[in-house]
Amino acid sequence: MEHIAALLLVIGCSNTMVDCRELQVPVSVFETADQCVAERPFAMGDVQGQAQHIVAKCLAVDPALEDDYDQIVWNVRADGTLDASLAISNVVMASNAVRPEKDYLHQQ
């Protein structure tokens, strides 16, 4: 099993930066943070034209929590700054609990 070190999040916004949505890119998970950073400009080019403003960020993945992350929390500020992080929505208290399905495309 390969480990994920970084996740690429690409967001497209309207001209006013008010209406934003996640954009699908061909590759969004990477074994190293450097690979993610190197791919970011190409991924942004792949979605050119899908939105008036496009912002992207590589999110570090904690290997100890890799299987527990189930959402991305993000916000685009009026100045175009993308704030984003990986999150765990449910804390599992029992070892036999069923883990929720991963949803890497979830806006809050």
C-alpha cells in the first residue's frame, strides 16, 4: 500500500470570489509534497476556463491519520487566498466501529 503525503485541492471561483466550487483534476494525490507542488501549475492549466479565478493548494497528509481523513474544509477569501485543511468528522471510540466512506470533495 502506498502512502499519500499530499493532496492537491483546486478551487474555481466566480469573478467576485463569492461562488466557488472544487474542480476535478486528473491527479490529486501524491506520495511526496514536492510532487504535489510540481504538479500544481499543470493541474491549474488542466482546468483553465472552468472558472474565472482558479486557486490551488497542496495539503499535507499526516501518515498516522491517512485512513481517518474524510473531508476537506476550505474557504476562499475575497482576496483570493485559499484556506484549506484535511479533517476527521467522526472520532472513532471503539475499534470495531465502521469507518465512514472518504469524501475528499466536501465543502464546509
